[in-house]
Amino acid sequence: MSKRRIAVLTSGGDGPGLNACIRAVTRRALREEGVEVLGVRWGYRGLVNDDFELLTHRDVGGILGKGGTVLGTARCPEFEDVLVRRRAIRHLNMRGVEGLVVIGGNGSLTGALKLHEMGFPVIGIPASIDNDVDKTDIAVGVDTALNTIVEAIDRIKDTATSHQRAFLVEVMGRNCGYLALQSGLAGGAELVLVPEREGPPMEKIADVVVDAYVRGKGHCIIVIAEGWKPGTQAIADYLRSRHEELGFDVRVTVLGHVQRGGRPLVFDRTLGTRMGAFAAEALLRGERGKMVALQGSHLVLVPLAEAVARQKPLDPKLLELAGMMD
Ligand code: ADP
Ligand code: F6P
């Protein structure tokens, strides 16, 4: 009997839980008679360069609790070129691959949609710490990244209180304020700034710092999404220019790529395992052009076109709540 083959890749920014996805796609697919799984190295670049490896049950052993991705990931801007994607599809066809699981964020899932529109069967799994993929409550990696951020905020608070300081804590998220909003709420920030909401003006930000000082707080924590304009440094410069009036000294911490690394927590191991298995099942039974999504406690398939049509919006009620907790 001839073998059926599917392939799996991770693309875009890495995050905790990608290995759980890879493992689950592989092991679920291998349970089907006559199915083989190929891992693609370095995301879309591996498709273009014909960089595949056969994945056995044992190859994906011992990776569930590891951060990063054992397949490697990459940004591959040339994949936006239709001729480059055509070469990728040629390589998939020459290796007898009948369908592909793409694990990644908004950009990677847009690439997946393009492959689907060119006639190649694809199923997507939302995985990006930014939680900017629409139609799913949460993506793989978000929960662990949030826990990392909140632990950092707790630590910053300790030193902030000891020194009577205001801290500007910048978190990732590209154009999305989800990480800032959720970590600000869970970390007890005095103010959260997200790109989805304009402002407030610098004077109002200074007022928050002064207000915290006057009310006798030991610190003032402002969580800023990296996509917020005019940016963390602009606030730091402004606050420092009014140093005499503030009460608190100002310090800046940019958390950076610490947020992407580390062992996935239980939520992401479980979500990655559920989504990976669900994706493999869907692909093997002939589903195409869909993304696995968590809606409530259930996994569902949604059209990739709907998932990437817009950035996932923030919950306005949570924004309002964050504004009441200072
Ligand atoms: P993420 O998937 O984490 O959002 P990126 O936005 O960097 O990360 O996208 C990852 C990769 O997805 C890009 O480097 C590119 O290879 C592919 N990609 C992004 N946008 C497109 C597009 N419009 N068409 C084809 N491929 C795309
Ligand atoms: O999309 C995930 C993400 O970590 C964003 O939050 C951030 O803006 C970007 O990737 C950073 O990318 P790089 O790892 O290429 O610096």
C-alpha cells in the first residue's frame, strides 16, 4: 500500500508550546495506517529550499516541555512572492506530501492561506505570544508568555517599592496590546498603554505617577505595549524632564525576547497537544484552508481567510477594568 504523507512546519516568532504542537501532529497522524510525517526545517524557508526530514514517533519524544521549536523557525519575506510559493508547492508535490500543517501567527497563517488559494491543502494552528490571531480565544504560547511577564512585573515591583520608583515596563505584542493589557491586569499596574487606544497625553501619564506618589503608593508601574506610539522612550524622556514634580525616580525595563523563551506551562502543553492532534485529524480527513481555533472550551475549524482578515480586537470590558484598578 502506498504511503500517505503530511508535513508540518513552524513559522514566524517562536513561543512556548510549539513543540507540543509538532509532537501531537506527528503522533496523531502516525496512528493512522500508512501515514508518514515530514518535518520542514526553518519554516517557509525550508519549503523553498526543500529542507525536509522524516519524523518518527521517537523523533518527537522528550520535546513536550521544551521551549522554542525543534524544527526551527524563520521569517521568510520572499514567501510573499507567488513564484517562490510555487517552488515551495513543487517541492511538496515532488515529495508526495498531500497536505501541510502550518503552526504560527498572523503572518504565517496568511502565508498558509496563500498556499491554500493556490490549491495546496493546508490546516493552520494559531501560535504566537501576541494573541493577535482572530477567531480563536487564545493562541499557543500566550499563557506561558503572560506568566513570564507577570513574574517579571512582580519582581520589578519588589525593587520599585524598595527604592520608591516608577517603572515603565515594555512588553511585546507587535501592533497588539493583548500582552500589555492582560499582564497589566494580573500584575496590578497603575496604567496600561496599548496601540488599540490612542493617548493619553504625556501630561496625563505624569498625573498617574504623581497621583500614585501622593496616595502613598510605594511604586508606580506602567505597562506599555511595544506598538504603543509615541513609545516607551518618549514617556521616559518626558517624565524625566519633570523629575522634580514626580516624587518617584523613573526606570525603564524592556522585557524583550525573555517573553518568548522558556518551558511551556501546562496550559500551552495541553493546548498545543489538543490543537496539533485536531489539525492532523482534520487534514487527513480532507479538510482544507481552515485554522484550528479554541472557542470556549471547544476546538473548532474556522476558515483561514476569516482568521487573518483582521487583528484580534481587545476586549473593551477588560480595558475598562484595567482603568479602574489603579
Ligand atoms: P507571525 O507568523 O509570527 O505573525 P510574521 O508576520 O513575521 O510572523 O510572518 C512569518 C512569515 O509568514 C513571513 O516571514 C513570511 O514567510 C510569511 N508571510 C507573512 N505574510 C505573508 C503574506 N502576505 N504572504 C505570504 N507569506 C507571508
Ligand atoms: O510576533 C512575536 C513577536 O515576539 C512580537 O511580539 C515582536 O514584535 C516580534 O515577534 C519580534 O520579532 P524578532 O524576534 O524578529 O525580533
